Amino acid sequence: MSGMPEPLGSLCLVLHGHLPYVLHHGTYPHGEAWLYEAAAETYLPLLGLIDEVAKNHARPALTIGLTPVLLEQLAHERFKTGFVAYLNERIDRAAHDRREFESSNDPDFAPLAIRWEKWYGQALEHFEQIGRDLPAEFAARWRDGLISVLTSNATHAYMPLLLNDESIRAQLACGTETSYRHLGGRSRGMWLPECAYRPTWDNWVPPVLYNDARYRVGLESFIAGAGLNHFFVDTHMIGGGQPIGTMEHGKFRAVNDALVHWDGRRGWNSPLDPVGVVSEPGPPGVYAFARHPRVSEQVWSSIIGYPGSGEYLEFHRKHGDRGLRYHRVTSHAVPLHEKRPYVPADIEPKLYEHSQHFCSIVRETLSEYRAQTGRSGVVVAPFDAELFGHWWFEGQQFLRNVILTLAYDKTVTLMTSEQVLDQGQPDKVMRLPEGSWGEGGHHGVWLNDRTRWIWEVEYRSESRMQHLLRDLPWRTNEAVRGMLQRAGRELLLLQASDWPFVIRSGGAVDYGTSRFAGHSTRFDRLTSIAEMLATGASLGAIEKSEIDEADLHDSIFPEIKLEWWG
């Protein structure tokens, strides 16, 4: 029909939900408070956002990553009771603030305290209405086709630097099984922790401790082996990728540089198309989606990003110790003590402005790609889920506006990553470089002079696990099996990329150091106890106490299978 706008392509909004294992490991400022804050400000409101969009007869089409270690925590009784206590404490604090502001006749802050009291009260009511079961609610919306859910490896391990292939397989096996146990469905995509990838290398040399070159298979092989078919990378991974071939009618066709140059309308090295990922020429088993920089920076950039607008709630200024927030951003140039009071009435106009600007950038990006290549592009905008609601309090309202705007747009289609692949197999096949989303695009955020010791300990732990699985009678001795299962749990936990990250960033150096050291110490003690049991020795009070401590602090992944490391 003449006059109808031309479809340009699609937008894939990806929210990566993850927190390291913090239950039974401290409360504030580092520990369980992280989880409770994220649940109150991001995960629980996200369910409300999905439902609100659906009630408006639109499909949210969000691709939501829920890491296995996060799912384990959200399903844990410790979280459920602790979260209720947290919400009640927030309600009481808001009421205390209200009385304080009213007694001082403060016209700006008393209404905001009332607003917080109501907000946390509604969160508590919502949590009770869903039976305190956040994973089940996300699973239900997945079954209803409103969203798709990504899995990940078990504890957000930084896979390119793991020493042994067995550790990669164990992380992925534990991760996929944990996601299935909580969600009742098999995810087809995964969030690659830290967007960190490594292709096949014939002579990979461990960066610490060992100097022997070894053959390492590309991560795409392990991902495919875990039953998954796509993941996400940062922009430069596609931009710096090597074209290997094309897929035409299900058949692979190799390409060379001359053909790539001639085939300019294929969109090579553009983040606007997913690509098949291989290390050697051949048909791909998995596909990679790349973050689009221009679209994503509208939200996360510290210079032009929407959350920095003066009207929005200031994250860093709180009223008293562990208090609530009552001030607006005002300006980046203004110190915290000069921030102005928050004005809720100013928010909706600004959200409308920003959401419409974001949608226009998406349309413009897709239109330019269509003009250059004649192809329908896929804009991928991946973010940490906690950005929306937690760091940027109004962020979920922004998402609602974007989704509802594009739900009725004839030029841009909201799609999950699974939908994109269901529409048709990507026709470009590439070898991606090694790298991550971190500074410099490589591994330096996680492996550096401040964290080198972590990787030395981690490599020794991996090697010890392989040695004991080979030499101890765990297949016939239940006591040995149980102890090595506990050790395997500690190995998974010490491999979390979060520990070197918070040490390198300076955000929680002591906490990251103590957490890694604690898991590595428990791993050493539990493996030593396994060796004792293998000799038939009886355990003393100290060994029993150490086992009890491990069971108490690290009650996660209850169904550890040693075969994962086989």
C-alpha cells in the first residue's frame, strides 16, 4: 500500500542480570545488601514492567539474562526472608524520615519520604503476592512468550583464561542445568561473562604460572556443546573479526579478502547483523550478536547518557548512613552537598524526551544501514539489568516508554535474540578475535598486576581438581564423592570474574580479596579431607567443623556432578 512506512529492521533490548554469590557472606556495604537492593529496584519492578506492557496489548520482547548464580540466590530461603526484612526496614526508615522532615517543616522532603514509604510498601505487597518466588515469575513470562531468558556459566567465570577445558565444560554444564532447574526451560542463548571470548589457538600459553604452549579449542565449541546457539560480544569483536565465509541455502562458502571487498553490501564487520562464529572454515554452530555503540551510549555514556540528566534521582547522595535518596542529579559539576531536592513532577516530560530520542536514533541507525547495504539490520542494545531501576531509578519507566513506542511503530520491530535467529540463519561467518568488553578490549581488567596472584591460585586449584578426580576413588566411595562435590562447588565460586573485577576497579578490594581467599582456602581444606577419606581415616572435630562451615556459607548448587569435569 502506498504511503506505508518501509520496515527498516529490529531492536533487541538485552538486560544482563547478575550478582556474585553474597548470601551468608556479609551484609553492608558489601554482601547481601547488593542483592536486596537489586531485587527491590530492578528484578521485582522488571516483572511489573513486563506486565504493564502486556496489559497495553504489546509484547515487551526483552531478552533477559539471569545468571545461574543469581537464580540460586533469588530462590534461596535466606534471600526470601532477608528481602522481606530489608523491605520492612526501608519502610520504617522512610516513616522515620517523614517524621523528621515534618518536625522541621521541610516542604521538599516530607512528601518524598511518604513516596518512599508507599513505594517500598507496594514492593513488599508485590513480593508476597508472587509467593516470594522471583525465578518462577520470570519463568512464567518466558512461557507466555513475553520475554526470552539467557543462561550463562555457573558463576560468571572468565572463560578465556580458565586453564583447563574441563573447567569450561563444568561451568557451562552447571550453569545450564541450574537455569533449567529454576526456569523449567532450556535457554538457547547465553550471556558470555564480561563478553569475554577466545577462538581456537594452536599454541595457547597460560598467562601465569605455566609456560607450556597447548592447543585450546575456541569457546564456540564449548557453547555449542552445552546446547546453546548464541551469545553477545562487544562492538570491536565483530569490527575486528575475520570474514571466513557465507551461508547460502544452508551451505558454507569460503570467502577471501577480494570477495569481501567486492561484496560490500553484505555488511561485513557491522554490529547490525549477528554472525556465525567459527575458528576454522566451516558451517557455524553458534552465532554472536554485537553491541551497537551509538545506540547503547545514549544510555550508559557518562557524558551524553540520559541518566545524567539533572532531573533524575541522584544515586550517590543518601540521607544519613544507608539512607534513602531525596536529591536530583542537578548537574555533574555540582558536588553532592549542593544537589537540589528531587521533583517527581519533572520526570515524565524528561522520560518522554529521552525515550523518543532513543527511538529516533534506532530508526536513523537502521535507515542508514538499509541505505548502505539494502539489508534489514538488528540493533542490539545490551545493558546490565541493574542499570534500570537501581543505578538509574527512572530507567524502567524509560524502557516502558521505548517498548510501547516501538510496539506500534511500523518501521522497527522489537525482537528477542531467539526471534532474530528464528527468522533466518545469519549469512556471514567470521573468526572473532580474542577479547572482552573491558578497558582496551582485552583481559587487562581481570588479569593485571593486582590480580595475578588470583590466577596463580586458580590455576593450581584447577590442576588439583583434575589430579584428584583422576586418582581418588570417588566413583565407588560415597564419602570421597561428597567431599569432592563440595570442593567442586568452591572451585566454581572462586572462579567468579567478580572477584578480580572489584579488586581492579577499587570498588570493593577487601571484600573481593577475602571472598576469593575464603573459597580457595575451603577448596584446599575440602580436597585434603577427601584425600583423608580415601585412605579410610576418620575425621576429627576440626575437619567436621570445616565441612559444616562450608555447607553453611556456600549452600548453592546442591546437585554438583563430578562428571561435569570429566
